[in-house]
Amino acid sequence: MNNKQDLIVVEQLPIIKTYLEKLSLEIKEKVDKATSLICTPENYKEVKEVRANLTKEFNEFEEQRKKVKTAIMEKYEEFEKIY
């Protein structure tokens, strides 16, 4: 270590691959369909099912995002402990 700049070195940044772009069209279509539905006594079960499916998908995506964040933050938090 010749100078103070060498005290902290990032050897490899996290590489995160997302496939959200591929899903964005499909998700947009589902959301557009859901927002275009008019809830009536005859179709409220269908509206409720569409909404439940969208919520389920969102929660699955959110769970994956949280796992990625936890994995990335693990090393950073180790660094924070010694800094």
C-alpha cells in the first residue's frame, strides 16, 4: 500500500441480470386489462381474481428483489463493521 487510496479497493462490483424488460410487455398488458375492467355485480369475482393474480406476481418479484438486495448488502455490511 503506497498511498491512502489503496486502503479501500472494490475488486468486483455485483453483476445483476434482470429479465424485467422481457416481461414488461406482458405485465403492461395484464395491468391494462385490470385497469380497464369495470366492476359489476356480475363480474366482481373475475375482477377480484385478476387483482389477486397481479398482487401475487408483484409479491413474487418483490421477494426476488429482496433476496438480491440481501445478497449484495451482506458483503457491504461486513465492510461497514470493520470501517
